[in-house]
Amino acid sequence: MITFFAANLPKFASNNRANGTTDENKAIVTGSLTHFGTYTVNEADKSFTFHIENATFPNWDKTEQKRAFVISGDELKYTTPVASAGGTAALIWKRAK
């Protein structure tokens, strides 16, 4: 499972997620993404593939998405060529110490 979310997500004024305003709901949707499933790594071509079962962006449900990666020291870097909000997304993960 992978979850991404913006550091500045707004609190809901109603204190009830089912009663968010249009602006609150838009901020949450544009500021977060989660997907889960399995993945496989292809060391020969330095790529991995997410086998996405479900996502908070339903267009990704039951899809496979391949990502080329580079490992440098404690960092894993990869790019999402077709991000869920359009364009591309570059990600850097750091190994926990």
C-alpha cells in the first residue's frame, strides 16, 4: 500500500468527512492518492511494476504500471510518466535509518 498526501490538507469545518464543503473535498482529492496491490521488480532493466488492485483514483483500479528507477545511496528515484492529475510526477524515497 502506498499513500501520498500533502502536508497542508485542510481540516473539515463540520468535523465530519461526509459533510465537507466543495472546496474541502477538492483539496483532499487533489492533495492525496493511495493505491494498493503487489509489485514486481525487474533488476535487469532497473524497473518495477505496480499491480494495482484498487486506488483512490479509480481509473487506476486493476491496472499495471511500470516505472524505471535509479538507486543512489539511500535514495530510490522514479518517475510516473502519466500522473493521476496529468503530466508527470517525480518521486524520491529515502531509506529509513
